[in-house]
Amino acid sequence: MRAPDPAKGAEIFRLNCIACHQADGKGSKQVGTPDYTAADSPLKRPDAELIAVISNGKGETEGKMMPPFGNVLAPQAIHDVLAYLREAFLKPNAAPAPAAKKS
């Protein structure tokens, strides 16, 4: 698998995710989608957890429903859209401090 491509992920988001998650990443209270720009953004969770949610969906245990996209999107596309989500919505508000460079 190649490195995730946020530009390809942006197109995947536009085609598959924007209706529920909104173009600004703030989600929809009516639909129950999370705000990716919030201080408690789900995008702070580990890759493996988020890839599992995108692939397998998330049940209605909290009155919310994330449909599974593992049967719609290839694994590479899921990695691409996650890279886009983090680049577009997480970094402007909650970027981790860069690691110190060793000289």
C-alpha cells in the first residue's frame, strides 16, 4: 500500500462523507455526526480505531449510526480519507507539537 494521499482523500470525502459530516467538518447534530474541529475531536484517536469505524461502521448504541464503508471503499481509499480528515480538520486546531530535531 502506498502512503496515504490527503488530496485523494478529499475527493473521497466529497463523494461519500460530506452529506453527514459537512464540508466544514463540524458534523450535524440532527444526524449525530461528530465535530472534527472540536477540542475532543474523534480524529485524536489512533489510526487503527478510526479505520475500524470507517470500515465496519458504528452501531446505534448511542442513538447514532455510522454505516460501514469497508464494502464501498478500498483499504487505500480509507487511509486516504483519514489522512484528509486529519489534515483538513485536526491540524488547524489541535496539531501536536513537532518532535525536536536531533543534530
